[in-house]
Amino acid sequence: MSSVITFFRKPQSWPIVLIPVGLLVWAGFAAPVLVRESFHSLVYFDGPYQAALPVRHAGEAIAEQVVIVVLDGLRVDTSQRMPTLNQIRALGADRVVLVGQPSLSKPGWTIIGTGAWPEQSSITSNFSEKDIALDTLFLAAKRKGLTTALVGMGWWHQLYPRGVDYNQTVFPPTLPYADIDQASLFNLNQAVTSSALEVLKTKPNLAIIHLLAPDLAGHQWGGASEQYLEVVRNADSQLARILAALDLNTSALFVTADHGHLDQGGHGGGEQIVLRVPFVSVGKGIRTGTYPIASLADLAPTAAVLLGTSIPAHNQGNILLDQLDAPDAVKATRALDLAQQLIPRYEAMLQIISDTPEVNRELLNRAEDALQAGDYAAARDLSEQSNAAIRAQWTAARNHRLNRDRIARLPFALLLLTVVALYLVLWKRARWNWRAPMVGAIEYFFVWNGLFFGVHGHTYSFSILSAEASGLPLLIGARVEAMFALMAAMVVVGILGRKSSAIEIMRDAGNTLFVVATAMAVQLLIFYVAWGVVFTKYLPDLNWEVKFFLDMLQTMAFWPTTSLPLAILLPYIALLTVGVTKLATSLEKLCRGSISAR
């Protein structure tokens, strides 16, 4: 007992035990809880922006029918190699739209049917099993007495359980990626289209048709592969069947996607190839031409205007008036309808986060006066100015609240860094070795980042989690490679300390772990200050969020499994390295002596 007390009385002994034990507590207990709660709050985000809102009045119908075909995972460049879609482009309106983040299917489908972004719809991942709590295109159509149809996989019907008259589920939500071949995807395209054609015979006023096969091909073979192109072209041939079933003198056809695909497959992040998707439309009420980039949220209000329904109450998008063929009076009236819809939408959001939620309605009032006076150009222009003003007010209020929350989190982060600073003062006063811990820590980050960025070609993007059917291989691999990098760092410490005593080597190994952990902690605290850990009102920057998860997984490598408390064992790897180095040196001398004797 006295020897143990004597050991701990020596400051140089503290890093040998206290640092590994502290890291074990973190990696075994704290980190898993934080990772689980943070990830859960992101993928099952339940934001406060879903309350019921007043519904605006309907308008004058432009088209009798709107059919929206969603080609899942269709890239813009690949869409330009589709003969039927190019034919539609030549006859109708062509533009690129930007999807939201996360650029995943369920969030994208929610945007298409509501005009609401993921942070406001609370549909933020494909893990979500809840239905949409917002107003939708389907509900708006039913309020006007129109008929509706939905043809696609089960996830669509989970999201939209209300307001759909003809509900056709074609493909189950379980995705057997390992069993996919081109023939099965061709059959899937044909099955969806055949079911859709049967539904279209009933002449629904609003129909959404979802072709899943392109997305499955992108995951299986990559978005730049020939197999993906062939599946997309097969979907294009099915699009020709749908087009042939429509009367474009009375119907409008929309063709779009929920996200694109990386060359290697995958989506979810903010890469341009993933965020940019085609939006091609043709038929009644559509003006021929090529138009500027818009957003996926613009589809819902544009479809509502064509059908003459009220704009979905939770919509955040714009009406694409530039591509609509309608009288100026109709355009001005619906532009004002949008302004009148957006004011209560953003006002309700502002009341949740802002101390001054009042909205200046001057521009809206002037737009109403202009419309009443028959000045359609002014009414439309003032309505658009009102929309820009309310969105700017929301952005400013959101940023202000974020910064206020960041200031509130900063003291705790500084407190933790103060503990680190105190240990560094102790380190300096004790005159411990700096060289081996610093070189070992640099080696750790060089190895881990070299594997992550150099060997695997990853980036900090949500897309890397969906590059395969499951993100588990990446997450497991990140922790395994962190274990390897830590062990390599201990080898470096052992080599540099081969002339030191055993206790000095163990101390240097402990301090190496301290430097590595501190560097990780600083990065984690930066994210904590910027976004918090559990998300209740805002979605974080997803690139930062992916880095946060990967940093947390690296810290969990200190105790990766119950039977492997690695943080305790790592200093012994440094000692073992010294022993092996000395043995190798002795053997080398022995061999040289033997050769000299000959």
C-alpha cells in the first residue's frame, strides 16, 4: 500500500494511470451516450415548426391534371441522356432545382409534396417512421374537391396517409441491395409504370408516380456507371408510356428527382452532383423555355397554382411563375396568395425563436392595393418583395438565436479547456518530455487522416454514410483505424524513448494520449459551441455534424469493446517497442561480431 502511495505522490506517475483511466471512462460511458443522443436527435428530429396554420383560399385552375413523376436518384447529367425526357425538354420548360439537406429520399419526397424544408417538416432522414404533420398538396387538392393518386414504394404511403384516393404500393421499404441486378430493376420500372397507367385511367387531378430503380442502381454500381445509365434509360422508356397516357392539352407533367448520386454512389450530403436535380415540365399551363435554377420546394406551390388549389399552408417555396402560361391577372393573384401564405408560415416560426416575431406587412398591404387597382405587374413585384423580406427576417432571427445560444454554451467549453491548460502548466513545471508526445500525436492524426482522406477518398459529407446499403462499415472502420493509429503512435513513442527509463516511457505514452485526446476535444468543443449536441430547434451544418460523429468515434477507440480497454494497454505497446528495439540492436551487434570473428 505504501508503495502505491509513493507512486502517486510523484507527479510524473500521474499520466501513467489517470489519463488512461479518464479516457476509458469517456470512451466506455460518456461518448456512446452522446453519440447515440446526438444521432437520434438528427435522424429523428422533432422540430417545433409543425403546428397547424390557416389555409388560404383556392384560385382559378390552369390545368385539369398535374402528374409528378419522381425518378429517384436521377442526376442532371444523366437526365440529359434520356431520349424521352429530352423530347419533353424541347416541348416544355427545363430547369435545375436544388434539393435540401440531408439530400435523402424521405426529406426530398416531403419537400415535393409540402414545399417545406427538412428543418421545418421534421422529416430529416430515411429512418423516420412518422407521417408528415404538415399541410400537403394532397390535402389541398381534396379541399378543392379534386381526386388524387400516389404510386410508389411504401415509404411514400407512410409519409402521406391522408388525402390520397388511389394508393398503390409497388415496392416494400426494405431494400435488398445485395440481390439487385439490372433485370430486376427493369422489372421494377415496368411494374410501377403499369400500376401507374391503371391509376391514370381514373383521371386523378393530382398524381405522384415514383420510380425507385435509378436510385437502387446508383447505390449498387455508382452514378457514373454504365449500369446506372442503362437503368435510367429503361426508366425513360417507362416515362414514354406515362407521357402517352396524358392529354397535354389539359394535363401538366412534372419530371424531377429527390436527389442525385455521387460517381461512386451515395447521397445525403452537399455535393453539387447530389444537390442539383432536373425539373422538366410540359403540358397545359407550361411555357416552353430554359429557366434559371430554382429549388425543389418550388414544385408544391407551382403544382397548386396549376390545379387552382390553395397553396399548402406550411410551404416555403416560390411559385415558378416564369414558366407558367397564364394571364397576368392570374399570376398576380396567385403571387399575392403566396405572399399571404408565407407571412403566417414564417410568423409562426419566428414566434418560436425570436423575441420580436412581428412581421412588417407594409409590402403585403401595398401588393393587395395594387391588385385591387388592377396593377398586376406592381402586385406581383410587391408580393415577391414581401416574400424576400420575410425570408430575410427569418434568416436574421435564426442566426441571432444561434449566436445567442453559442454564447451561452461558450463558458462550459472554456471551463473544460481550463482543465487542459492547468495540466499543461503542470507538464511544463515538471519538465516532462515534449518531443515524444507531440511526435506521437502528430503521427496519430497523420495516419488516421491519411487513411480517411487519402486511401478511402472520403470527405466530411453525409453522403459517405449512404455510399453503401448501410453506413456501418464506415463507422466501424473509422474506429478500427483509430485503434491502429493509436498503436502506431505508441510505437513512435517507444522508438523515440528507447534510451529512457520504463517509467519515463510510460509517462510519455500517457502524455501522448493526452495530446491526442486534447486535440480531439478542441474539435468536439468547437462543434458543441457552434451547434450543441442534441438538436431541438435547428439542424446543424451536416458537414460539421459528420466530422463530429467521426471525431466521437475516434475517441471511442480508447475502449472499443468491453474486453479491450485499449487506453490502459497502449503505454505497454510503447514499452514493448523499446524492448523489441533493444533486442533488434543486440541481435544486430551479435551478428556483426560473428561476421568480424570470421
